[in-house]
Amino acid sequence: MLDCEGKVIVSPWRLDFTPAACNCDVTPHRTTWETDPLSKTISRPDAPNHFMVLRPVQKKIVIRLPNGPVLASSAQAIRLMESGKSLYDPVLYLPRDDVSAPLTTQSNHSFCPLKGEASYFGYDDGDTKIDDLAWSYGAPLDFSEPIKGLIAFYANKVIIEEHPLLREA
């Protein structure tokens, strides 16, 4: 991870990062884990070692296909970091309203004991068809309510861009 001056500072898994004061145009900066009211840790009641950390992404996220079409753009994404049988790669979840692509609902579903039942989505614009491009928890387990209705894209099928949120003049 880079700070506002391009210096390497921490990995995205470190939860105690607070940037030093600076005069850059990037706002807002990340806050510490303890003071960020939107960050949450959610664990399974029956297996507390299976948990996820949700943190707001204070950047504009753009999701596009490798050949260019933008699928989604959001300044309200959430980064989900999960630990269970393994430490899983972080996943970005975006509000469904921020998805502009023609996604198609697929018939397959899966179940996560931490999040609930996932529904899957494909993409078909007439020229390009991609199955299992994204997923969502429309009715997650009660303790995972913060991800309800958000949508995530498979990182190996899309290009994910993170852009700074610039101050308005």
C-alpha cells in the first residue's frame, strides 16, 4: 500500500494504520481501526475463528472487463477480509445501484456458514458472455447483514481500479 506521496507504508491487512498529516489532495484518509465507526468484525457465533472484517474503501472503485467496458463504479465500496480455514484474498463489495453492466441472474447458488446463500451473476452484452462473473448475498445470515445486497466481482475475470477521492475545489 502506498501513502499519498507514493511511499510504501503497510500491507492492506494491517489494521492500525493512520497516515501522518499531509497537504495532498486525497481525502478522506484512512482512519484507524479503533476509530472508524463503519469498520466491523463479524464472526460466526458457533465458530469465532471464522470471521470477516469489513472496512469502507475510501477510494473510487472502477470494475471493468479486460477489453474495456466499465461494469461498475462506486465511491461506497466495502473491502471484506475473511479468515476461516485459510486467510482468503480481500474482496471488494459494491452497492448494487453502482453496477451499470447488464448482469444476468444465474441459477447456481452456494452457501457460506459466515455469510449465507450467495447468488451468482453473469454478463452478456450480445458480443461477450461470461458466466459466474459476480455474486451477492441477497438475504445473508442475520449477523452478516452489512453485506446484504452488495455485489462482488471475481478478481480473476475483471480489472479492478482504485482511484483517489479528490477534494472538490
